[in-house]
Amino acid sequence: EGSLAHSMLAASAAILCAVSTAYWTLAPRMPTGVALRAPRQLIAPACSALRGRGGATALGSSRAGRVRAAAPAVEQAEAVSDAPEVVSMDELVSLCKRRGFIFPSSEVYGGFAGFYDYGPLGVELRNNIKRAWWKDFVHKREDMVGLDSSIIGSPQIWKASGHIDGFSDPMVDCKESKLRFRADQLFWARAEVGGELLGYVSLLESGDMEERALAMATKMKKKAGRQGELSLSPLKDFTEATAEEQPLIPSPETGNPGALTAPRDFNLMFQTSVGAMSDAASTAFLRPETAQGIFTNFKNVVSTGRVKVPFGIAQIGKAFRNEITPRNFIFRSREFEQMEIEYFIPPGDEAWKEFHEQWIATSRSWLESIGLRPELLSTDVHPSNKLAHYARACTDVMFTFPFGTQELQGCAARGNYDLTQHAEASGKSMEYYDEASKQRYVPHVIEPSFGVDRLMLAVLTSAYTVDEVGGEERTLLKFHPRLAPVKAAVLPLVKNKPELLAKARHIHERLQRRYYVEFDTAGAIGRRYRRNDEVGTPFCITVDFQTLEDDTVTLRDRDSTEQRRLTLPELLEFMEEAIDA
């Protein structure tokens, strides 16, 4: 029984290795509209067939909250099949391109890595996300005000904040392929057979690292002709490799040991010049985060905003980071947009904990309120040895993307580090006078930080659905109505009746006063329904001959496909309740 289990596992791993190689080679090159199933989706049925059979091969990871802990490989494969179902990255990217959500930047020139353009529907979705965030976190709270600081500021800001000296990622070069990798996203494991060294495997971070690493080790064992039990050490990133181990770890690109350089720091800030001269005095930087503009304006807001601690300053704006390896579509790009809050609280060793917990709960609740699937959300508490030197705590809200579970939103307790640094560097006091306690102090900060692009990807992932209607498969995006790019489509039943078109136009113009709605006459009514389902339009309003008689329309719901008759006043009231309530 045990030998059979090992044989089946080895065969499955070998198949996965071949599938993985083909997938990671072909997936980026597939034409629009063609999608491949990810290796983990393909291998799950085979792994499930091994249920109950013994297998001593162990595989784990040292990164908490990102990959599963060490466990038998068969049990891990079963966990994959039990995970929440999410759309594949290829299907999502194809839909975004086909329907005008997201385009590669500079596509006519072959694209420009790490940058994306947002099409007609994409810009509407992004703006709706930002409007919802601003409405809920600024307009609906009495302890919050807004700010819009400049993208380029004095270089002294970034010197004081530590970005010039320390805002970097560890970088590794492959000397053979000339490619660069982030060292903390390049994982490796030691493979042994019968307790003796077989070699090392390496791969880039992904949601199916365990399966791929096992497949690589199995192929290595077969090629070496070794007999015995195969085992792998827990996966670690390249920064955790010793100086003796680094030369033995193969490049993920070429597979050859000794091709990788030692990790070194790479500063992520984009540098530019301000003014007519290009010298050291004109050097400036595109901001890598929006937070510092809030800190440097703290005294301005306090003196003009009639605010009292605790209070927050919110900002939405662009930021730029020269990422070593931008990847996973818009998840990690070089130009992105942030929605950040710096919430100022009284100092104290215990006061910050309650505020921090409140903001974690508030952030997660808001994410669910805009339509993110709760089963795809989780939290990851940073261990104390992984915190920034100034941080007291940091908890990430995680999301299961098509490529694995990754950070969606961070909530950090930053202490008073930033205000103190700017006070020392500028010579200007950042103290706040508390009228209630009659004390002066530098406030501490809780920072809930959202990325617009990353959140948009999570919204698309949560919304993507495939179901059946009338025996036919349909693809739809189940956006929350307040986020949907198009709120409704007005559809005259036929386009050759002037009186019907005139009535439909009147309704369309009435709805346009408040919402972005479309007018569609092309094709059969069923085809128009499907077209609007695929772009996430929550409501279709059909104007037919009965409309001319009793002034009612047919309202069709996207998710349930249910239809009902409403008068125009009832329609307006329904739309307001569904979208704005």
C-alpha cells in the first residue's frame, strides 16, 4: 500500500512538473480570449485520489500566513481542492482586455513592464471604488478630513523619513539569463533522498509553490536515478540562505546552481530633476507613498481644520516605486494609487491597541460591504521580528487572489516616528496641545492603507462568476451596485419604432442626471442582457409596447435574472435604494 502510494505520488508530481513547465511558458503568450487552467487546478483531482494513502514526503514554508505550514504532501494537495474557488488569472486578464477594463500601457510599442492603462469601464470602476472609500471614511465620519498633497516634494522629506537611505528591496541577479529577482520572492528548498542530499530547488513566489517544488524535486530524483524516500526542507526565501547555501541554489530561470548573486539592496524611488539645471541641487523624487505628505501637513490641518485628537487625515493619490519584478497584473506595478489614512491618537503604551483593533475591524467590514467575498478574506499579524523598527504592530487583511493569498490592505501602528523625524529635520514643532488634558505631546498614528489597483483586482476576482441560465453558460461580474461601472442599461425592445425609442430616450436622460447609464439597441434583447451581465451592469430596463400604454418598464436583475414591472417613479426610488443606500 505504501509503495503504491509513493509511486502514484511520484507519477502525479512528474505530471505536474510537465504541466507547470508548459503553463508558465505558454500562459503569458496566449491570445486574448484563450485561458489555461492553472497547474494546481489540474493536479487537484489526482491528489484527491490519493486520499487516505501514506506519504512521508514533507513540504513546508517559513513564511507565516502566505503559504501553508509543513504537512504531508498528499494532505496539502487535498487542501488545494477544498480552497475557495477563484477565477484563473488568464480568464480574468482576458475579460479585462476584451471588455475594456485594463490595457497594457504603451501596447502599440510592445508594452512597458509594470505600467497599465485603464479603459472606459476600468476608469469607472476605479473611480467608484475611490468614491465609495471617500464617502464612507471621510464624509460619513466626523473625525476625518481630507488632503491632496503634491507628488513631488522637497527631497528633505524623504531624507527625514528614511526613504533615501533605507527604502529598498533585496535584489538578486541571474548571471546567465541577466534577469533580476526580488530575493524575498525567490524561494528555495533542500531536497534529500534517504536522508542524503539530492540538491536544491528554487522558484518564484506563487500560490502553488509547494506543488511545483515537489514536482521539481521528483524530476531531479528521477534524473539522478536515486532510490529511497524523497523529502524537502521547508521553503525559505533567498535572504534566509547562508553564504554556503547560496552558490548551491539554482537560478529559477536557468536551473543552474551558482548563477545567482548574493542579495543586495535596491532603492525603489524614481529620481527626477526639478528646474532648468540637472545637477545634485535639482534632484527630486516621485513620492513612493502618500503618507509623508500627510505628516508634513499635520500642523497646517490642525491649525485650520478645527480637529481634535483623535482624528484622521485621508488622502487618495498616485505613488511610484521602481519595483524589481512587477508581476501579477495590476497587483504589483510601478505606478499605482493609494487610499491612506493617518489617524492621530494620544500617546501611551496601551491606548494604541484599542484604536488599532478598531481600524482592523472597520477596514475588513468595509471591504465586505463593497462586495468582497468573506471566504476570500483573512488576516495576517506580523511577528515582532518582522516589524519595521518604528512600528508597534501591523496586521494585514489578506485576500485569496488567483495567484495565491496576498496582502490586500495593511493596518499599522506607527507610533510617533514620522512626526518626530520631520520635527527634528525641519526644526518645526509637531506637538499638539490637548485642551482636555492640558498637555502637549506628539500624537501617535494608526495607518490603514489601501491600494486602489490591488483592491480593484480583488473586486474583479470576487465578482467574476460563471453560471447557467436556461441551460446556457453565462459569464457575469457580480459587482456591488455602487461599484458597478454602468449602473443600468436602457433597452428599447425594438429599434424601428420611433415612439418606443423616444420613450426609452426620455427614461435614459432622466437616469443620466444621477448615474452612468447606457442606451443599447444593438441585437436581440437576450444578447443585450448577456452583454451587460459580462460587464457587471446590475440592472437592465426594457422599454416595450406596454410602456406606451401604462408607463411601466421591465426591470431585470443581473444576478437572479428576475424581472418585474415598475412605474418610472418606482424605478427611480428603487435605483436610489439599491445604489446609494
